[in-house]
Amino acid sequence: MKRSMIKIHLISKALVAYSLCCLPFALSGQPGSAASKGASIRVYLPEAGAEDTIRYVGFRHTFTDVTDLNQDHTEAYPVRQGRGDFRFRIPSLDRPGYFSLLQNSRAGKLREFIQIISMYLLEPGDDVVLRAEKDTSYRPQEHLVRASGLGMIPEVEAFGTKYQKEYRLEFSGRGAAKYRIRYALDKLAERGGSNYDGLLQAGLTLIDQSRDSLSRMAYDLLRADFVGRLELLKVKTGEYRDSLSVSGKRYPDSLFPDTVIALSASFPQFIIQRDAMISGEKHNSAEMLKRLADTYPPGLLRDKLLTIFLLNNNEFLPEKTVEHAVSLVADPFYAGELRKLRSHLNPGTPAFDFLLPDASGRAVRLSDFRGKVVFVDFWFTGCGGCAAYYRNVVSKVEQQFEKNPDVVFISVSVDRTKEKWLNGLRSGSYTSLKVLNVYTGGQGNLHRVIKHYGITAYPRPFLIDKKGKIYSGKMEELYSGGPQILAATIIRALKK
């Protein structure tokens, strides 16, 4: 047996033992036995201070397996029973969903939260107790990721948030088995290296050994989420190998019914990325959109796949193509999300009048530039696409209009810290010091301007006319057409 397989085997055995053990503060009650709606969560944070609080963020529908507060969600704050003792009651839960628990950070004035748990499955009837203690062995600087223009930097700086790796978690109560398994799966994936097939088998074994303590839905979704998560990593690293099952349904889709995949937080993202790779088409192409519509039968899964794809790529697609795809979506929620898709980007719509700080702390307001054509570009440090867009397109157009007083370039960073943003500025990879550089004041992509435009991918440029209204939000004019098309679009706006 290879050394990596031995490592995965030993880790999985330890995690299975942990997930099955009875914790010392366990409550009575069998998981999945409640027939009533609603759920409750009790959280112990032994190190919580008097000013600390926790926020519950719930997602009835998911577009991604990360906590995205720009997506439709519900929020709740707890009843505090004492220092470090927080209780949530979620009365309106009538079907399985996902949730995160966020603790406020003490990072000065920055609106930053630490994720205690991120996108865990919640079922009606759950009555769960969570004990979260700080993991003093976690060192963000030991977890490095590559950031465009900056080399290897700590993940906490690259992603602008802090992760549940800072905590050691213990769960008990009705429905807690799926929480313990999910936590064990996260640890398995974190420690297991890049042997994805070995990790996959170890994780599925862990879930199977706890099957009797799970509802059928929890069992299916834990498996679908874990498979989708690891298969997506295989796609991104080029290790994915496509195969078909006997039924003709592509593996691993054949492991799950469409109804389960449609509820999963991670599997639909994997399908989109996988199908684009197999077909050789661009992730944002009209051909890829047509393939999704033709491959999957009408139903909730196709509605979700089309919605995710359009939310992330509608700017790159012809308007008639988008309109046709929207007409195929029948589910009321997904149809509603798509109706909102371009409402704030239609030409002639008043632009959001943001007020953002520059490097010196001076507030820059968009309406201060009324009477000028304003090009606004949203980006973040570590975004390879943002760096390429600036290098190949924006920098060239900036030079062309450098001496034109009627054209203003505003660069908006969604970095979560000022230090990280300034590092990005100094790198020269994303913007120049000749333009107006501002950032979202520590709010990252939670800032109202990002929510207003529904920005989910970067870079994201807009062009605003002299009256302060949207002139163009089309990516074929501002992004994919190159510097010549962008310059021509600005010239048209000047003549308007």
C-alpha cells in the first residue's frame, strides 16, 4: 500500500472513531425523529467576551458551498443565556437547508466575521449543541495560497476572512450526527493531501458507517456534497477522468437522484465546471449554456444549473441567449433571481452613488464626477483574471484617455483589509496610481454597492455616462472585446 493511502486510512479510522463517540455534554434525543418544523441551535464559546455575539445565516437555496451573503438568505441573532452561551431558534425551517455561524471579529472598525461553521446542513427538528474552542495550533501563515502579483501569501489574507480552522468543534443533541460527520469530512479533506480518490473512498466509508444515525436526506446530501467538493478539486487540478455508468448517466452523477443533486451545495458547481472541461467549451460560452439546457431534463436541477450559470456569466452572453435560457426556468425562486439579473444594469438606470475611502482616508463619491464619463472596475488582490484584464485592456485604455479631463477611471477593490489592498496597489498588477483607487472600507463584497449590482465574479467593469446613469454593463463592450472595443465604447459615451 502506498504511503499516501496508509496516511488516509489511518486518518479516516481516527475520524470515524471520533464521529461515532458520545460527547460528554450530549443531550438526549434521536436524530431525524422530530416531525415538527423549526430547529434550535445552542452554541458554547468558552472564550467569548461580554461584547461578543454570533450571527446565524441560513440559506434555503444554495448557489455555492461557501458563505455568500450577497445571495438570498435569512439572518438571526441569539438569545444570550450567559457568557459564552448562545441560543438560536429557527421557527420557519420546513425543509433541509444550509447555514453558517459567524462570530464578530475584533479587528478594529473592519466589518469582519470569523466563520465558526460554514454551510452545514440543517434539518427540521434539529436540536443541536455546539461547543467551539479556539484551536491554538492553527497558524494562518502555515496555510499559503498563490496570489497573482504577490506570490505565496497566507490564505487568511488571500480570501479576506477567517475560517473555522480556528476552532475545535464538538456536537451533540438531536440531529448532531451529521454535524460530527461533516466536521470529520472537513478534517479528512484538509489533512489527506491530493490523493482525491483515496480521500473520496475514506469519506464515503465514514458516512456509510454512520448511516443508521442519519435521515435519508442527510445521508444523501452529505455524500453528494463531499463527492461534488472533491470531484471539483479534481477538475480544477486536471486530474478528473470522465466515465459513464451503465445507465448512460455520467459518473458520479449516477450515484444520486437529480432531486438530491439539486439540493446539494457543491455538486451543481462541479457539474458546470466538469461539463465545460469535457466539452472543451469556455465556462462562459453560449454553447455551454445550450449544453446545460439540452443535457438535463426540465426540473429543479436544470433550473438550478441554468440559474447558477447565468448569475455568474450573463454579462458575457448575448441578450437573446440569456432571455431564452431564462424562459426555460420554471421554479419561482430561480425565475425570480433571474428576473433581477439585469435590473440594475440596464442602460439609463441611475448608477449606485457609492461613497468609498481612498488610501489617505478621503471619501470619494461617485456623484462628484457628474458631467464626466466614469469607468469603474471592481477587483481584488489575488485575482488572476483581474490582473490579466488590467494588463491587457485597462492599462492601455487609461493611457489613451490620460489627458482627457472628461473621462475618469475609478478602481474599486473588494479586499477585506486596507493592508491587503495597499499591497495589491503597490504590486502594480491590478491598477495604476494615476487613477482614483478606492476600496470597500473593510466590508469586502458585503458592501452595498456589490449587493446592488449582484456582483459574483471579478473583474467587473461598468461605464457610467455624464448624467450618472449606466451607459454599459456589457462585458463584450467592456471586457472581452479588448482595448479597442472598450475605448470605442467610452468615445460613444462621450458623444452622448
